[in-house]
Amino acid sequence: MPDGTVELTGQHRAHCATSRELRATLKDFTTWHASLDRRLDRALDSWGVRGDIGDRSLFQLGPHRQTLTESQQ
């Protein structure tokens, strides 16, 4: 964090119903900006996910970084 910027990912309640993805940036601990991140939402929707998109776990499998994502059908 040499430039005073922290980038985060998280979840928000879309239409007060389902959990979806967001990205946020905190600059110098004074300025906060959050926006929807539909990339993971669209990818999981294409596999038939219609409910909440929950917890994520990052792991390394050989040379590849992977993400295991909890979701509801």
C-alpha cells in the first residue's frame, strides 16, 4: 500500500434479495468508492446459479491460481 490505496472485493445484497459481487477502493483512508463487479456474477449465472453467491476461497493448484466459490442453484 505504498500509494495509500487499498482495493477490496466483497458482497452486496442485490435488490435486497441475493448476494452479488462488488469491488471497492479506499484512498488514503479518506475516500471510498464501491461499484458492482458483474464479472463473477455473469460467469456463475451461465452455470445456472440463481441464488446467492457466497464465500470464496483462493488456492494454488500446480501453476494455476483457483477460486472456489459458494453459490446457490
